[in-house]
Amino acid sequence: MRGSLRCHPIINNGGSFWWHDLVKASSRPTSRGEGIRIGVVDSGCGPHPDVDHIRSLGSCVNQSWSAHDGMDVLSHGTHVCGTIGGKSNMVTGIAPGATVISARVFKSSGSTNQADIALAIQKLVAEEDVDLINLSLGGKIASKILHDEIKAAVEQGVLCICAAANSAGPVQWPAAFPECIAVSALGKLGWPPVGSISNCQVPGKKCFFGRDALHFASFSCYGQEIFCIAPGVGIVGPVPKRNDREIPYAALDGTSMASPIVCGTLAILLSQDQDYLTLDRDQLRSAKAREVLESACRSIGLSNDLQGHGLCALS
């Protein structure tokens, strides 16, 4: 016998939700992030009108590039791209003025490999002059080929923002590499509807609760590698068109959702930093981006292994 699943409606807040308010991006102009180029290595992007402006490099699967095969195969990448730079009256990306470039590395089965991720990073750095790369992906095994490519990216001025992972254990790779920005996830009490999956992400220990009804997400990885924390529970974003839904949205949980919020917020900060914008594309540039991010972080009352330097927000 098949059971039924009740899907809670997503309320249209005019493009802005609690995570926009938390990082202070809700009242900013839609040009926020303009001049910064962001690469997204994920499951592809689109089709969805909110992300039609996001350019696709195609796909890299089994070390083979296809320039015409970049559509999303899992919904994940569309949500990530929309969170960074989506343009919509339903839910606006954090940095809709930034240039976002998507590269698909996942198969429709949900699998990928480290060599494909490394090649996608290489292409985004060498051919697209990106400033930031969002990696909402990870695994329990450190890959030398991926680490080498991330180090090469840093040497060319590119900073990688990475999801810490969702196993409620140690930070996974590539987030655990010291050159990366590892992002953990937080939630807000009272936001997810009662009975929703997102409402089940509240931790059971008092030490996981911070200020202003904010809490460490029960699924989030933690450890000394965590650089900062961002909203990652009940994050509304676009997902590809399916069946009769022309403009669908979904509320997802994960450090995969927290990482693009940091990426978008940092893009806005960098777009306003003249010292950063005048730097050559070398290691000093990526170090400056890391410095700008750290300076924008504020504690929310959690321990360092949960929040790192804290929540990144605009001033």
C-alpha cells in the first residue's frame, strides 16, 4: 500500500526570507555582488526561469566534457545556483548581480568522482576567471588530485567555499582541506512548519543552541576545520521544471544550502572592496578574500568547532 506525503505550502515573502535578513541582504539592490564571478560545481542548473541567466559550461563526466549537457540531473545544483544568484519575486538569490557559471559533474544516478570535480575547477579557473567556487559536495576520502587542483586555484586567486557535509560527524573533504572555507549549517526555531522534515533538524543538546533562536543543525558536520556557519535548514530555492509544475520551488536542508549563502554574501563584500578588486589573480587575492570573510563573521554563541569564526553577514 502506498502512503501519502503532505507537502507544506511555501509562502511567498516577496523574494526575502529569514536567511536574507540574517545576513542583512534582504533590502539590498538586486545588483548586489555585481562584478564578482562565481563558479558552481554541482549537478547542473535548470531549467527554471529564476536561473535562466546563469551560464552553463556543460558537464564533465568520466573526464569527458560535453558543452551542451549542463542541465540539472538531481535538482541540487539548481537550488544551489538559485540560492547564490537567482532572480525572482518568490525567492531572490543572495547575490543576484554576481555572474554565476555552472559546471555539472554528477551523473543522473547521483554519483561523481574526484577527477571530474578537479577538472571542473580547473576549467572555471583557467577559462572563466572566477573569483569564488562553490562546492556543495563531499566525501569521506581525501583526494590528492582534487586537493592539488584546489591549491592551484588558490594560487591563482580563487577561494573555494565548501559544504562541511551532513553526516553529523567530522568535516568531510574537500571542506576539510586547509585551503577551503568549510561551512556548517544552522537553523532557526519557529521557521520550519510543524511536521515538516526541516522541523526535525533541531538538536537535542543545549550546547547546540545559540542566540536569537538560532541553533546548530542536527545533521551538520563539525570540527576544528569549520571556518563559518550559515543558514542551512528549510532554505527555499528553485528546482527544475517537472511534470505540470512550470516554476517549482523546494525547501531543502543541508550544509549544501549553507555554503552558497556564504558564497553569495562574500561576493557582495568583495564587490565593495576596492583593495580586493585591484589585486592580481594570485595567492594574495585569495588570501584577501579569506580575510574579508573572517572580518565579516560574528559569533552566534556556539563553540568554535560548530560555528568557526561565526555567522558571515553584511555590515
